[in-house]
Amino acid sequence: MSGPPRLAECVLQPAYAPAFLCLTKKNLYLGADPFLLRKPVVERFRYLAPGLAVAAQLQPSDMALAAAAGFTRVVNNRPDGEEAGQPNGDSMRQAAEAAGLEYHYLPVLSGSLTDANVTEFAQLAQTFDSPVLLYCRSGTRCAHLWALQQAQAGAQTLEQIVAAAATAGYDLQGLLPRMREQ
């Protein structure tokens, strides 16, 4: 879809008045008036599996929107101070908890995804019983972390993992050798 959604494509959430929340199949929009919806607040939550999505850097104001989209947990995979202007984990935790979300901080250094990171994520993933949103700078680290955990658990074939990530817009071809080692 290009441009703002048509009202007929929205499920309006008047409980958020004076703002209107519009959920389409791919995007989440927020506007002061249903006819003034301009652009996605969160461009897209990219689903890797039912109940598990990844996103690029979120802002504290996005936590209420994540809750409205049905997520109950947020996992921050981005280390504090990685980039100037990024919100720190404490402000994200406060915003998540204020929105009724469970918040987890599991930082992964860009380009340095370790086996320990995968193990820590695997332990956390065992507790997932409701929709989870993971985020980092672009969503790629989260997708890689999930893929390695899935390969390690044998939960899906490598082909299924790669296909799920591709559907979400992530290319895992370069990660395949490491996935085979899991």
C-alpha cells in the first residue's frame, strides 16, 4: 500500500481518542482524525513466526502502539549508546511497563552475535507464551538471533527458517553456514 490508508482498510480504535489508531494488514497508523492518517508510526512489524515479530529501532512512544497491536512482551537487542540519539534501555523499559508490556534487555553487539547471545535468547524464548516484539537498529540482529535459536532447537528446517525470514524481508543466506553448525 502506498500513502495513507483508506478508512475502509482500518480497524479504528476510538479508545485512543483524541487520536485514532488504524491497523491494516501491514502497518500501524496513528492520526488525530481518521481522515488525517499520514504515515505508519511503526513502518512495519515483520513477523518471523506467529506471535513473534521484529522491528527497527523503536521509540518510547511506540510502546503503547506495540501493546495496541497485541504484543505483550518487548525484547530490546540493541546495546545502550550504540548510536547518538537512540533511547536508552531504562527509558524504553519505563515506557514498555507503562504500556503494560513486559520488557527484556538482551543486548547484542552489531556484527558480533555470539553463541552466548543465542543461548540467552533460547532461554528467554522458552518463556514466550504470548506475542513478542524484538527490536534493534534495523531488525536484522533480531532476525539472526531468532534464526540461530531456531536452528539450534531444531524447531524448523533450515529451509523453513530462511523462508520465514525472507518473507519478513531478511536474507539469511550468509548465516546458513553458522546455522548448519547449530
